[in-house]
Amino acid sequence: MELPFMNEPFKQLITVEEEISRETETLFQKIKATLASFPPRKQLYGVEYEQQFAQVCGSIYAISTFTSSVLRHVLHSMNLAEGDEVICPAWIRSTYIRSVLATKLVPIFSEISPYTLSLDFRDVSLKLSPRTKVVLLVHSCGIPADLESFTTLCKEKNLKLIEIVPCPLGSTYQGKVLGTFGTAGIIEYHPQHNYSDQDACILITDTETVARRVRSMSFYEHKLGTFSELQGALGIWDLSRQDQCAKTQKDAAYRFDRAFEKVYGISIFHEHAISEWGHQKYPIRVSIKIRDELLEHIHANGFKAIAPRKPAHLHSYIQTRLRPPQLLLTEKLVREIILLPTRIQKEEQDLLIQTIQDFFDRPQA
């Protein structure tokens, strides 16, 4: 969909999804303001949404909470000793590392795999110590990690496994929803979801002590134990269309696969035979020398694409506090990857694919 007032050289492609998102956000803000003018009442939709979310995941508990504090509460519930170690990837929000430090635990950074962008199992095995108590496994871009290896390791070494899933529902491993393999799973919300915000997430767990701690602390800190009526209602609606959204994103990823698998200079990622990848974003890997130039070329043609955030171990606060060692593979991968949108209309996707192909087909200097 193109807006008439947007002309060259400022022409931008506005997708139907973006227009719907904007209109929904405007409506959401109006309804939210209206509801705020009435006395609060029992949050039936919020409670129902959590119950339905737990049912979809196959978990006992699903608790709406906040990414800025949830990991701290989960770790507190495990009765760990000061100085115990938490193995984690560097490709993670720095707020999670701050949560580890706030509980007086020690984060041990490990490399990520070039195949799954999650923790590299071999590197994790080398960094185990008698003080290792927790493995923090992030399913980057919703790509399922090697869960069979990590669950076996945690069982043999008596370690706690915490999963972080930075995407909505849609990815599974051996038929199970990501986030349900460890003691707790943190399901982050995409910032475009209109019934939440960038700090919103849902904790799923079967462990009562974890659920009780997160529920009580979320209420104490934020005066909110569950989503509001409106947020809960919109969440229930979103759950009802999960299959449709997953199919849309899967189809988009398949078209990207076919287009890029033969482009010299682009590496793509594949899901395991025993997993399903929900494709929140579609990552491609290119040479460090051209990554930023390609990203600018995509933006100049009116498309959205982003580079990964800086690895957490390179943040100045963490550098000063921990002096972590270099992670050469992680740092290299983060500088090579571009994340492409999967919630995109076919016509816009075709133009985006052509834009990227044109970049690689141009005469080299």
C-alpha cells in the first residue's frame, strides 16, 4: 500500500500489516483512555489470557510480567548461593545480564553456534565448573537450539535450564513449544504487538515456587498481577490467529529461502528436521565488509531491516564490572547478520528480494 503524498526521493513502501498496526494502536490508545476513566474491576480477560496461553504451551503456569525483572525473580526462587555461575550467550539483552548480577551470581559468557545462533554446546561444555548452576539458553530469532544436548547436559550435571524465546509462539522442538524444556521459559513479546510493550513478556513454568515468586514480585513492583481487561482481550484474539500468523511467516521464509539459496555471498539458516521455526525475523549472513552497505541499500529502497544489537559482553558497564574475555565467533556473527521482516505482503517481499539481488548483481568495484 502506498501513500499518495510520499514521492521520490522519500518514497517508502507501507505494507498492509503496518497500516493495520497503526490503526489498531490508535484504537487501542483511545479505548485504554476510556477504560482508565472507570473504576477498576476484576480482570477476567487478563486471567483468561494467561490460562489460554499456558494451555497452548502445555504448561501449568503462565504469568504476564516484565523482561526487566523476571529473570531476577526466577533466579531468586532457585535458592542459589552467592558466586554461583550462570552460563549465557553474549547475544542477549544486557538487562538479563544485569539481573544475573543483581542476584550476586556470575555470568559466564559462551560463544553462539553459527548454525542456530544459540549457545554453542561444545563451548558451553568447556566452560562448566563446579560452581556452574544455571544454563541460560536463548533461542535467537526463534530458531530452536539444540535442546536435546542441553537438556541431557543439565540433567547429568544437575543444572537449571532457563529458556528465553525472543519471539511469539510458533517455534517448536520435537513437537513441544520452546520455553517448556527447562525450569522456566521467558516468552518475549514483539514490540509491534499492540496489547503489550517492549518490556512485556510471559513466564511459563511448571514449578510452583518459581510461579509464586514471579507472581508476587510482579504485583509488588508494578501493581499489576495480570494483563488489563483490554490487553487480555487482545491477547486472546492474537492467540486465536497464531496458526494463521505462523503460516504467513513460514511462507515468507520459504520464499526467502528459494531466492537466496543460490545467491553467491548470502548464507541462510535452516531449521532442524525435528523442529519448527516460527520465523519472527529472517536472518541472512553476509561478509562483514559489505553488511552495513547492504543494510543502507535496503533502507534506501524503502524497506525495513535491522542489524543485531551489540553483544552484551561488549557493553561498557559489563566490560568494567566483569572484564569478560573476547568471543571472536559471536562478535563476527553479529557483524555479519541482517534481520529481514517476515510479516510482509508477497508483493513487497518480491521487491525486497529483487533489491537484495540487485545489490549482489551489480558490477564490483
